[in-house]
Amino acid sequence: MPRRADFEPKLLAVLREGYGLSQLRQDALAGLTVAIVALPLAMALAIASGVAPEKGLYTAVIAGFLISALGGSRVQIGGPTGAFIPVVFVVIERHGLDGLILATLMAGVMLVIAGWARLGALMRYMPQPVITGFTAGIGVIIFSSQVRDLFGLQMNVVPAEFGSKLLALWQAAPTTNVAALGLGLACILSIAALRRWAPQWPAFLIVVFAGTLASLLLGLPVDTIGSRFGDLPTSLPTIGLPEVSAQRLRVLLPDAFTIAFLAGIESLLSAVVADGMTGRRHRSNAELVAQGTANIASALFGGLPATGAIARTATNVRAGAQTPVAGMLHAVFVFVFVLVLAPILSYVPLAALAAVLIIVAWGMSEIERFRQLLRAPIGDRALLLVTFALTVTVDLTVAIEVGVVMAALLFMHRMANTVEVDGHARPGELDGEREEPDMRVRLPAEVEAFRVAGPLFFGATSHLEDALRSFRDTGYPHVFILRTRLMPMIDASGVHSLQVIAAQLRKAGTLLILSGLQAQPRHVLSRMGMVEVPGEIIFAQDFDHALLIAKAHQQQQDDNSRLS
């Protein structure tokens, strides 16, 4: 049964401990700092996803508040992130905004179920090459999506497919707006400079504000939020439900799964980063439930998918956040900014926001980690490159599916290669109570023994079957001992393989002895009906015990032969 504490929001634990004025001051300052970072980022992420900027602001306010209030981390900051840009863009292109809202609702439900099913720990086991491959791919996609606004290209529609997008951008190259390009490049260089020389300053907000001011003072002919999307609203929208039907649910299921997967993985990665910075430990299942609830609420208010944001969470920690109240206040501050600054935000140049997202894309590309993984074993390199290529050129859903399947196959191949089934124990290798150079010297006549080292699972059963094939040429012994002390686990396929071998040996009149069974294999064999049968299969405590049983069996066979 799940423990109640596994799903309890960290906010409740904080309130039980006692929450004072000094903590509130620190949380308020941290929340304000993160809100200053989140404001331009939320708008930029929404625009890059193919929706109006207010959608990103709604997500930062609603989902950001709920992720902090209900989550399993003390300092997690939630909201829209760059990982969702390609997913949202493609879903909207295929199914419209209404389809995105329904897919986000479905993803939210999936995350809640995953949390209550205690899958939080399992979602941490995503292989690093897959994570780096699709995050680097997303970085490339984000960069390509910002070329239009960075260069001020005159394009009515930007295709979602990567190859078509590059072709369309190339064809629109003659329409480059020099003013937009100059402003965008200046903003990129300014953000990089601030991050290097004044890392504590809110570089995104400063540069976007400076870019807006420069655009107005110099009268630059560049597109702005207002010129493309109109005035920003100064209130939250009303709750609305999308059209729901069995067919739409079925069609949107793969996209909903991708959203849920990304939200779960990124939120837990962010929580792990926060744990490393604070020395605390998050509750992964509570975090998934909070992410699911936040995505449901965001969708109902017309917002975007949301998850834990690693960069904003790290900013929150560095700003001195103590409790989830900091994240809740960050959402409140963003909402206040929207109410107060909406008329001013309409003048923000899209080239300045493109500069912000190009910096985000660079961060997501993880160049150093990508290079490091290229020096990994060939299987990991293939996994990295295939996931990266599929993310960029095909689809994020396909990339994740293929990446996970490839990783599973690679893992099974490696595990199978670690399993050994042979007739010798290596010199100096401990198998049982003592070391022995070769177990075969202790075997009586007409007794054979093999040793299984490693888990006997479906990927390794062929090793055992191959070992037994040698008897077809040399003839079956009277007793066959299978040493299993180094076999920590067995699955259904392993049990089936043993049952097939036991049947072959029984037909040949050979006694099968399993020696040194550990607890898990013994339990599984018992549950699946493979038990001791006198004269056919015996379980021995250890190899010495198995030898005594074999000698006694041989003696009985000899006695029976003499009597007959």
C-alpha cells in the first residue's frame, strides 16, 4: 500500500514545521527574482510554440502556482519550457489549439495516474543518451523556429517539418530585415555578456527591456508582440472544456503520452537538480501528481503544457528560496506584472524574444555532454545519434519511442552477455563457501555440472540451452548438477527454459539437481510449479550437498543394476 507521505505536498510539511516572517521575506525575494526571469521567457516560449504570448503567461501563473503548492519539492518552479515547443507546434498544426488543450488534459490525467501508481522512481531510469539526444534535438528545433523572427523574414507560415522549414527559410532569405537582425544579434551578445560578467542580474528581462526601449527610441521597423498578436489581456480567461469524443481521444493519445512523458521526466530531473543544490530530497510521486493536476488546470484555462523548469528552479534556489511559497509567489508576481505591464509588453520586439530563445536553445543543446557521450561505447553513441536525428527530422514522439526501445534492447544485450553458463569455475572465483580452480575434478563418473553466473532472464536463456546441446553428441549423464548460487534472479522465460531442460533430462533418465538456489529464484520456481520430484529434480543447499545427492543416486542406480 502507498504511504500517505509519498503523495503529501511539501507545502504541508513546511506548514507543520512552522512558517515564519523571515522565511516569507526570503521566499518573496526569490519569487520576485524568478518572476522577472519567467515573464519574458513565458511569452517567448508561447510564441515559439505557435500560440499567442498570453498562453505562456497563463501557464506560468496557473501551472506555476499549482506545481509549487502541490508538488513534492520545496523549491521546484513550474511553467512552460523549451522541451514542449516542438510538441505543441506539431499538435497545433495537426489538430488545432482545441486538440492541444485536450491532449494536455489527457497528459495531466496520465501524470496523476502515474503518481498514484508510484511510477515516480521508475521515470528516473531514462538512459542519459536518450535524454541528451532528444534535448539536443529540441535545442536545434527551437533555434530553427527562431530564425524567422531573428532575421525578420516575411513568412506567412513556418512549416513544422524540419526539412520543409529549412527550405522555406532559405526561400525567404531575401526578405531579411536588417534592423531586426541587428537588434536580435545585439540582444544575444548582451545576454551572453551579462551572464558572464553579472550572472546575478536578470539578463533576459534587462535585455528584452533594453531591446524594446531601443526599438522605440530609434523607430526600428521590426515586428512586435502587439503588431502580430494584438494587445495582451489583463485578466485570466474563463474555464473552458474542449470537444471530447472517443475518436479524438484515440487520435491524440500518442501526443498526450509524449506531453506526459516530457513533463514527468523534466520535472523529476529538475527536482533532482534542486535536491543536489539544497541537500534535501523530493517526493517523486507527489511531484507527478502535482504536475498532472497543474497540466489539467492549465489546459482548462487555455494554457500550455507545463513541467518543472530546471533553469528557473536553480534561479529560485540561488535567490534564497526556503519553501514552496517562493514558487507560489513567483506565479502571483507574474500575474501582477501582466495586470500592470500588459500595455508595455505589446511593444516588445519579436527579435528580442528570439534572442532569448536562441540562448535557451544553446543551453538545451548540452554541447559538452553530447561530446562526452560520443566517446561512450558504440551502443550508447548509436542511441544518442538516433534519438537526436529522429527528434530533429521526424517527430519527438517517434524519437522517444525508438530511443526507449533501443535502450531496452541494448540493456538486454549487455545483460545477456554478462550471463555465463559453463562447466568450469574460474581460478580464484568464489562460488559457494570456498574458492576452487575447477569444479569438474570433483565430479564422479557419469555426473556433469554447469554453473549459471548472472540473472537467467529471457535474453540469456539461449546460453543455458546451448550448453545442454553438447549432451546430444556425447550422451546424457546419469546426474546433471546446475549450480545457481551466482544466479540472483530468474524470470518466466528462465523458468520455462529450465522446465524444457528438466523434461529433456527426465526423458533421458537423468537426475537434475539445482544447487545453491537464492531466495528469488526459489520463490519464482515454486510459484510457477517447478518443485522437487524424487528421482527427477532435487534442490540442493550447495555444491557439496549436490555431490552427496549425486553419489547416493549413483549408488542406488548401481544397486538396482546388480539386483536386476
